[in-house]
Amino acid sequence: MSTLGRYIIEVESGKIFSYATDSLRLMRPHGDKFYLARKFSAYWEWFTEETAIDELDICFIYSNESTTIEQIKNAAQKFPHSEISKWQMAELKEFFTKYRNEPLQENFHWDENLRQIIFDDGKIFKVDGLSDFILESEKFSEPPKKFKIKVYTPPDKPDKLDKSEKLKIEDEFLTPKKTLEAPELPSEFQEKISARDLQKYIDEQINGQCDKVSFKS
């Protein structure tokens, strides 16, 4: 399996600064912080010996070094490199603010048309690769889903119901209930007791079930 090496190379004021993204460190050729840009051929010899990788993916950053950067890039074309150099904006923000030789704390944005990183304080850097270069912005995750809360709604009052529902309720409450009839007496008592005794018997039978049943002879 081939080894892919990702590096950020900045060319500034005739100097080449090299950064390994896996270790987030400034590489030091022969103990120095940089390599002179005019010695780019010697620089690539040192670079390939230092990195010992099978395939390169390089992000070049520069400001006013257009001619020099083209020479450096052309000299590196002989090395195996990615067909598409894809980088994340977050990687470059980390580079500029944390492990660049001279960190920059200002915010910046990427101008796709001009292929430039533009800082809030006016600094401008061009960005390129050994092949087709793509700089992707951060991908924001979807906001968490909101939970739906069900609110209890009491049943509508009768005055809010439709006509059929009102009639149903009125029928339920206004229909007269069945009149409680006096219980039928056993046959042996029907001819042998007085009206007074019969009334007493009825009262005992319906005690607690209704208000009162009046027996009339």
C-alpha cells in the first residue's frame, strides 16, 4: 500500500517553509527553518530524502512569489502526486493560527474565483497544488430535531359543539328516566294485608334506592 504524504509548503520572501500536516510541525532542512527558493532543485532532493513517501499531496501557499512558485511546482512534477489535491478550510485555519512560522490570528475567507485566501486585515495568499486543487469549506451538521410536545386540549363545551352533538347531549340529559315501579307482592300477601302494612312493606323493599313510593289503595 502506497504512502500518501500531505504537506503545506509556503514560499515567502525568497524562502521555502515546509510543514508536515500529520505531525503539525515545521520541517527543518539541515537544521534551518527554511530553504532558499532559488535553490529549489536542491530543496526537492532534500525533501524526497527527508519524507521517503510514495505519493505527494501538497498545498502551496504564497503571496508575491508567482514566478518562483511555478519553478518550484514544475520541478516537483516528476514526483508521484495526487491527481486531485483536496484540502479542508479547517486545515488551513489550523496552519495559519497554530504552526505557521509566523502565526496569523485574523479571520480569513476563501475566494474561489481568484483562488485566494483573504484575511480581514488585508493580507492575501494564493493557494495551489501540484494538480487540480480543491479547497472545501467546513461542513455543518444538521440542527438537532425539535421534540414535539402534545398539549392536552379539554373537550369542547356544549356551546362549541355542532348541532348533532348538542342534540345527543340534550337527549341524554333531558330524556325522562323510567319511573320506578313498586315491586310485585307475593301472592299470599295480596289479599291478607292492609294498605298500611303494604305501604310499610314497600318502604322496606326500596329503602335507599329512591326517594319514596306512595301506594294508594
